[in-house]
Amino acid sequence: MIRRLRGELLGRADGVVEVLTGDGVGYEIGVPLGLAGRLPPEGSEVELHTVLVVRDDAFELFGFETAGDRELFQRLRVPSGVGPRLALAILGALRPERVVRAIRAKDHRTLQTVSGVGKKTAERIVIELTDKLDDLGDMGDDPVPGDGVAAAAVQALRGLGYARSQSEQAVGRALQGLAEAGGADVGAEELVRRALRHV
């Protein structure tokens, strides 16, 4: 298993880079769309977290910026109908954080924005992976927008077991209700109490 590869970046194209290691071996590595452009200039040293996929007719090496991205790629390959190429396409079209958030929120539509992911495939990904991403931590949790009270309320709802998207929607509705009632300032505890009416 080749889990990490460091060497000189020799060349790049959409979805592929070539890296020459210190022992003189050049590797062609498939990468998520967009990653090649974010790497340093050719001739620079690069390090990628890698996965070696062995098939009957080929050995394919895929590379990622972080160990978390590599692990998410591995998880995406689990559902039937999702091979390494489609998993790579998903991570190239959507940021890893967005992929995790979509799966946790059972958001099929976001997954279907990726070319090659139809309704059934998106449903399979969600069904098979929803409860299998917990060990990835808060990879899918971008900072909550808004002031401290709203963010604290969202975090409190998440602590009660509600999904992020559901928590944000509930807090948003509670804030909208407060604004319509005259915009009274409330603390996080009161905002949580009002948000609970909308979950």
C-alpha cells in the first residue's frame, strides 16, 4: 500500500500529475479536478496522501492534499456503483467539507450536481455512508455564519442531536420570527427554545 508520496512535480494536467521520487521513479497520479492547479510550480517538491487501487488490468494511484481527503475518497468507493473514478469526480466537483455535509444532511440534490451521479447513486451514497462518517470529525462543518448568538444556538441544537442543516434552518426561522416581532435581542438559550419549535 502506497499511502504517501513525496517528490519533484514534473508535470500536471487536469486530473493528473507526475511526481519523480528521490529513488528515480516517476509516478502518474490521478488527483481531484482543481488540485493540480493548486500545487506549487513544476520542479518544486510536493507531497500527496495516496491510495493505490489494484484492478485486474491496471494499477492506479490517486493522490490527495490531506489524509482526511484520502479517507473520504476511500469511503465514497464503498457504495455499489461508485468506483474510484466517480469518487474522484465527486471530490473534484465538491469540496470535501461539502460532500460530508451533504451526506450527513441526506442532501441527494447536492450530490447529483456531480456529473455521473444520478438519483439512485446519490441515494445509495447517502444510505450507506450517513452513519459511517462520524470518525471524520467535523470535516463537514464550516464555521457557522452569523453572530455569536446564532452560531451558539446552532451548536446547541447539534449537541441535542439535530443535523447541521436542520439546526441552521430552525435558527434562521426563529431569527426571522423575532425580526417580524420587532427584532428583540435574545440570548442563545432563548433562541434555542424558539428554534426548537421549528425542528
